[in-house]
Amino acid sequence: MSNRMFQTVIHQMKDIVGRTIGVIDENGIVIACSELNKIGESKQRIREELAFSADTVVYEDYTYHFINASGKNECITFVEGDDSHAAKMAELLAIFLSNIKSLYDEKYDKGSFIKSIILDNILPSDIYIKSNELHFSNEENRVVIVTKFQPVSDEKPYEIIEAIVGESDTDYVINISEQDVVIVHEIDRTVEIDEIEQYAKGIIAKISEEYGSKVLIGISSIVENLKDLARAYKEARIALEVGKVFDIEKPIMSYENLGIGRLIYQLPTTLCDIFLQEVFKKGSLESLDRETLMTVQSFFENNLNVSETSRKLFVHRNTLVYRLEKIRKLTGLDLREFDHAVTFKVALMVKKYLSNKPIKF
């Protein structure tokens, strides 16, 4: 159990107990105490005394009691005083912390189990067995959310996400790397991907407001079984990668909303090269200057509407028509025709995909 969890409980109880209280770990070191200056002190002698006596021992004006969790006497509680009240308080504190430790350990075991699934480190046949051992709900709707911190925050990303998600019996925070943290989020069967995106927006807002950090989020499709979490994790990673290639300024990318970018991402690069060579005359795409490409982008954003595009670009309609005609002569594609526009749009995305050399998952 984390020292921080023990310290939180001790801090909350110190005023009620009215005496110095604390916890000693399996190495005989004080890891939590109502008097902070005692943390780190060695109490190995106490472990030796308890090992050869009952569950409770009085030593140098303090009463000590083993915390029995999962049948093991690992940690020890202590309460100031050598009277019967101190003995009762030490025993009650031990029972209370034992129950909390058991719940924490179960949560930790479930978290480790989830991590094994998403990283594909467990056999599919073992997932069902292990889920039963941990009393884990196997068939619930879940979504995998990958958060990537950019740049690395002064605070640890895992601790930031854990603080934001909070205590939950259904959601799990998994530390993947220095920058990447995964949330396995359980949802109702009626929840749609738009609502999950709103949940992700809330996470980004809290990270920005409370920690001043920037984060990108990739969201998987919704899965209905534990064994599908490995696929969902890959989807969330792909969403991040594809989003970085095609929508670099979007902080949230959903696998289900990647559109044609998802299809292009799955194509072999050799096939993409062949496609570009077949669509464009040699060097015709490279001959388009930045102003022309920005014109094309605006034309697409305005649904191939010449009048609306010229208004947005603050250029005369004839100027825009001239530019489009220039593109037609260079590439053979008239962007005022829907089929040609689609071909050109896909070609630009393929070119961008090849230029970014994406990582496959």
C-alpha cells in the first residue's frame, strides 16, 4: 500500500484520537505518522518484539499492534501511551487500516490485470479466469483513453490523471510511460462517443487550469468485453497518431471519427507512393506553392463554393477561378468537379501521411 494513503488516513484521524499515531512498514521504518518529524525513523526492535509475542506490545510509552491484511502481519500501527485506551486504539486503527489495505490491494491487482490486458501480456483464455478471481465484471461497456502530456509536466502525469479521475471502483488509471497515461473508463450502454469526448474535454480543462500542462487525448471505440481492451488501446494510440498527422491542432482524437485518415493510415506506404504517381503528373504536386495550397484548403473547407471561398480569402472571384484553373493545368484535376476534388483531397492526405512517417501499432 502506498505510504501516501497511510499518511492521509493518519492525518485525518489525529485530531479524533488526540495522541501520536502512526504506521511502521515491513522493514521497521515509520512510513506515516501524525508527527511528521518521526517519519523515516527505524523501529526494527519493535518488529522483533512483536514477532515473539502477541499481536500487541508496549514499548517505551507506545503501544504497537500488527496490521493483519490478507493473512499477513506486514505493517504495524502505534499509538502514544501504555494504557488500555492506547491498546484499544492501536487495535482499532490496525483493523481500520487492514480493511483499507485490502481494498487498495484489490484495486491494485485489478489495475495490474487491466494493464496486462491492454498491453496484450495475458492469454485470452486466462482473462476470463483471472476476472473471476478478482470478482471483475467481464461484460461492461468500456472505452480506453490515452493521454499524452506535451511537454513533460513538473508534476508526474500519472499522479495528475489519478488525482483528476479520483477514487473509482470502475475506472482504472494505468501508467504506460513518462508521458503516456491510460484511463480505462467504464460507461453506461446508452453513452455515445460524443459524451465521451465531453468527458475528455473536462480532463483537458482541469489539467490546463490546475497544472498548466498541455495534453493530447486519443479515444478508442466502445468495447463490450475485457478481452477487447487490447484492441481498444491500439485504437486509441492510432487515434493519437492519425490525429497528429491529419488534425495536428485538435487536442482530442476519437478512433470512430478519424474518417478517411484511418483508412489511409492502414495502407502500405508503397501503395500510397503508387497512388500519388498515378494521380499526379511528375512533379505537379510539388510545383504548387504555399498560397495555392492554402487556397485549395479554404476551397475544401467551404464545400467547393467559389463565391464563399473568395469572400473568406478576401480575393476577387475571378482571381480564385484563375488559381483553380492553374491547378487544373498543372495536375489535370478540376477542383470544381466533386470527383476530382475528392481525389485531390485524398492525395494531399496521402502526401502528408508519407511525409510524417507514422508509427504503426
